[in-house]
Amino acid sequence: MADTAGVCTACGDCCDPVWYPLGPADLRQSASTTAAEDLVFAAAHWTATGDRTEDLHAYRCDRFDAKTRLCTAHEDRPPICRAYPVLLNILPTRCTVRL
Ligand code: SF4
Ligand code: SF4
């Protein structure tokens, strides 16, 4: 079996759902006040599922294709999606991008 440690295997789990520290109201407010690319994208494309932990809120992204489990905005995705989940240290069980 190939060694996939450190390589994204495109399992899709980090986008199904997306976990993020800000709740939906804070996300929308921060997007409108800062106009930060990440937050503006998230406010436009993420919908809260209602699931949450003490520190994180779960979102469904409308650019995630549930059939292929791939991102349909791969070329246009914002910086947070390029670094996520490693940047936020939110690593799904199946994630192979472990440091
Ligand atoms: S834009 Fe793509 S990478 Fe970013 S959360 Fe949505 S599906 Fe995932
Ligand atoms: S959970 Fe990890 S391996 Fe799966 S798509 Fe996301 S970064 Fe890649």
C-alpha cells in the first residue's frame, strides 16, 4: 500500500462538514466589517448545520460535491481552504495530512 502520510488523499472529510471557530452570526458580521476574503467567501457559501462543539461550529459548504467529495471551487477557493484543516489543527480521523 502506498504511503500517503503528509499527502492529501482528497477524502473530502475536512469539508463535510467544515468546522470553524466563529458562529454564523459572528461570521456574517465579521465578513461585513472586515471584508476579509476568507470570511466573505464563508458567509456566502457556508450554512451552519447546527452542530457544534465548545469551540467550533459545523458548516455545509455549497461548493462541496457530496458525490465526488471534491471541492467544485478548487481554483477559486479562499486562502483558509488552502490551509485548512492543518492551519486550524482540525484534522478529521481519515486525514492523511498529518505533520
Ligand atoms: S470552498 Fe471547497 S475547500 Fe473550501 S470549504 Fe468549500 S468545498 Fe471545502
Ligand atoms: S481531510 Fe485531509 S486528506 Fe481528506 S481531503 Fe481534507 S486535507 Fe485531504
